[in-house]
Amino acid sequence: MSLRSFVPAYYQLAEDLKNKIESGELKPGDVIPSEAQLAAQYGVSRMTVRNGLSLLSKGGYINSFQGKGNFVASPKMDRMYFYFSENNLLGQNKKLDAKLLSVDVLAADDKTASKLQVAVGSKIVRIEQMLSSEDGPVAIDRRFLPYIKGAPLLEKEIEYAAFPESMSRHTELVSAHNGISVQACVLMKEEAKLLSSKVGFPALCIEQIIYSRDRKPLGWSKMICRGDRFVLKAVSEPYSERL
Amino acid sequence: MSLRSFVPAYYQLAEDLKNKIESGELKPGDVIPSEAQLAAQYGVSRMTVRNGLSLLSKGGYINSFQGKGNFVASPKMDRMYFYFSENNLLGQNKKLDAKLLSVDVLAADDKTASKLQVAVGSKIVRIEQMLSSEDGPVAIDRRFLPYIKGAPLLEKEIEYAAFPESMSRHTELVSAHNGISVQACVLMKEEAKLLSSKVGFPALCIEQIIYSRDRKPLGWSKMICRGDRFVLKAVSEPYSERL
DNA sequence: GAGTGGTCTAGACCACACA
DNA sequence: GTGTGGTCTAGACCACTCC
């Protein structure tokens, strides 16, 4: 290639094509010039072209079909992403403050045992905390963990009381993943009191189960959020993975 | 390489390393053998190794640092995603049935104008529909679109009344993206009636704004979902993008 | 058969990190 | 300086699609 600026050639190529896609010059379904053509056009080798195209592919801009060509993809608007950690539950700027309310060791009841896939009556740890923003109380979070003596998870869990945060801190130790369900509910008496709200007011119930790499539940969290102070936001493309 | 099976070499390498990561042999933070070492070890060229590593990188299994090495990544448990379209709002198996209630052309009030970034009083289309599962009514969806005569979006929109579905059908024409917010609310009189429920019962309010590629709002949807029949589920790792 | 993307090689030079 | 990943080349053969 002749005049190389500071950005890699494959990146320039990807940017060029991306711009053509976003400007509408290349529409979804359109075929992209063949890799050989692009290589000639940009004066680079085919591997460099492929490097650029793989960027676009990773970003969801194009799809490749062997023997046919590279085609502009339709944006997947049905797949939504959001972050779920204490730093961004309420948006980028607002931070939540976590206050530990209680830590108990108790026997698992039916529901908890089923969620954690342990025997009914086995020892579990319950951690209760309150999350507040500058506006006041936002949510009550109750976590349940199997009581495993000496498990690093447990000890740190009690020390720093923050569910997804602390869990992800431990993923240095265990590869894990995470499932969330969001439901509408209303505040019960105790929750309303803790959240300085009123019984029957709308709330979000966010349940979270964290699994180990072999799909065993490591923890179960149930968060009750004041409806007026909590909004869950999601977008159809990853926040960071933009080209 | 000597004995090649049916899968590409780079893929085998990626699988090998993935298994080592998932089995715990390689833990998050661990460094992976250098590309040169892997190349020698597997008897392939360095580019082939890099091809395999890029798979792992794309899948979030490893991170690369120039001059340092490739490292096993910690799973990002704070990044959640879910699908939001009528076919999977309630899970994979349940399908929602959409019933068109009304279509009107009216003048934008303050709120709608602001959401759609149009002038107050300008013409907009309002489409109201009810979504039901086999269990009965689930949600009321109200959509607002700028009234643009002859816009393909609008006409099809009225024809097939399904928000994310129909919108994504049109993304063959316009690259677009999508923002959702989820809030707790309670059923108002009219909604309760339509949903065969009662005033004050918990509900989810899901607002969705679809943007064109130049970030102009193309549509605004506000969905009121019966709390007892609607659960939003999200997970921390892609279903499909697995290695 | 001609054209496409998929895989792969055996080198090369560079930018960066670390000692 | 040595080792690492990042970029790039100029070829090659294969599998696939379409004619």
C-alpha cells in the first residue's frame, strides 16, 4: 500500500465499508465487492482484507457465505443488552451505595433449596442489604448462598456485600455465568418500610442466579426495587463493541 | 500438522484451549502459551494459531495484550442480554398473539413529540394492540410513529401490527437500532379492563424507541404488561455465539 | 469451469512490555 | 535486548455456489 496513515490498513478498510453501510450506500442484503476486488482496490493482500472484514463480521455489519460472498447484514434489533452491576444499574452516572443489613446462617426452605439445588434444610447463608442512590433507598437485595465452610466465595461475599460485583470478583477463581429474571410486583409491608415507601406501591423484582461453570447454582439473589427510582435500560447493540 | 481430522486446525486449537479454560486447567488471569509456542506445539503456522485465538477472543474467553501475551479472561457476568420480540417475550415456547385494537392519526402531545423529536401538534399515527398468550391477555402495546405519507415503514406498520417484528422487517431498508427501558407500574383503569385484570395490580411498563441510522426516532412503543403473566429473562452469555 | 470465501504457509517488520 | 502480540505479504489449495 502506498500512503499509510496511523491506523492499520485493515481498520481503514473496515471503517470505509462501515461508513458506506451506515450512510445507506450499501444496504442490508447488498453484496460487498469480493475479497480479491477489495484487495486490488485498496492495494493490500487478501489476508489484510479478510482481517478488516472479520471486524465488520464481529460487529454484526456483514455476513459471509462461502462460495457466494460477503453481504451487508440487517441489524439485529431484537437482541437487547444491558449492564447489571451496582455501578450502572441506574445509568452511567448514578452510583448505588450498598449497606449491609444482616447476615444469617439458616436452614434452606423449599423455595431456596430448589433455587440453589440443595437439600431442604441444608445450611445456607442469607445476606440482606439495602441499595441507595442520592435520592434515597432504591432496593432491598436478599442473597442466598450454600453454606460451604472455607469456600472463598462465601467469606469474601460477607466481607464485601455486593452481589454481581463481588461475584464477578470471584470469577477469577471460577468461570461462571448468570441468569436474571425481571418481574413486576408490589411492595410488601417490610419492604415498604425499609424503602421508605408504601405497601402496594409498584416495584420490580429482579431475581438473579449465578452458576458455576458446571451449571451448579452458586448463589441466588432477589432484589426488590422501588418502581419510581429504578429503570432498567437496554439497547440493541453492545455498548462497547462498536467498530 | 500430521493427522488432520475434519475440523480445521485453528478450530481444534480453539476447542482445546476452551476446554482447558472451562475445565479449570487454565484459570482466569492465567497466561496462555505464546503464539509461537502454540504454533510449534500444534505444528501449524502462527497465523493459524492467531485465527484460533481470535475465536476465543471473540467468545470472550481470552484477552490479548500486545507485548505481554494472551490471558484467560474473567467471564463478564455483568453484561446481560435478552431477546425482545414477540416470539420470545415469554420464552422460547410460548407465542404471543397480537390483536389490533385501533389505528389513529392524531396530533402529537408534548410527551409524544418529545419522544419522537417532532414538533408538538404534528401528525402522528397511534397504533394500539393487545398481546395475548394461551393464558389470556398479557400486554397492551401502544405505538406512536411520525406520520409520513408514503413512508414504507408506516404502511407496513399498519398492515402487520407487531412492533419489534415489523420494525426489524424494515431494517432491510434502514439500518437502525433500538433502546428499551423497563419500569414497574400499576394497571390503570383502562388497561386493567383490557387486560382482564384489576386497577392497581402490578405491571411492567416497557418503553421502546427505535432509531434510524442517523439517530432519529422512527417509532416509540409503550407496552403495559400484566405482572403475573410477564417475566423478562436475560443471561450473561450469548446463546449462539458460543465457540 | 469460473468465481467466491475458508484455510493455511513461511516468512517479514513493527510496537510494546519487561528486565 | 529479548519476547510478546499486531500487522502484512504473496502466494497456495480447498469447498462451495452458480452457471
